[in-house]
Amino acid sequence: MLHLDKDTLEQHLPTGNAELARANEQVIQTYLAHLDRSDVVMRVKIALLERLPSGPVSERSIAEAFNMSLRTLQRKFQDEGTTYKEFLDETRRELAAGYVKNPHVSISEIT
């Protein structure tokens, strides 16, 4: 984490380029516009990657974490052509594959 005081943040950079700053701002705005807030599947992936190392993660707990009903979460996955279970299994496989590559983690810890 980086903490800066307000005066430091408001200082103009001597080598700053206003045109480049505007171009970057446009790129960021375009990128954010493409990120659909309803892209729950990507948000669920992040939540699973954070929570799975600590143990099982239920579909209901994920729905509650995103303040939505279980049925709404299920519809979001259906729209993506998958289910929570399929997505959970795939995420587990990805995590396990990453752990297998780590020589400091035993197979029993991975399972």
C-alpha cells in the first residue's frame, strides 16, 4: 500500500504530458466501459481463488457475498453456458495445477 499526502498528489509533474494523460484516460474509460458490472462470473472466479485455499465455498455463500439471490447467480452462469459446479471444478483444477508446480507444496497439502 502506498500513502501520499494531498499536497504531493496535487503537485504537477515537471515532465508530465497532458496529451498522454488524456489518451491514457480514454483507454481506461474504454476498458472500464467494456467491463460489465454484471460479469459476475469473473468476480466469482476472483472470490473463489481467494477463498478456496481456506476450504469449501458454497454457491449460496458466493451469492450472498455479491448481494444477490442464489437463482440470480445461477442465471448468470447459465448465460455463460456453465454452472457453478463446473466453474468451481475448473477453478479447483487451475489452483491444483499451480500448486503442483510449486516444489514447496506436497501432494497431500494440494489434495
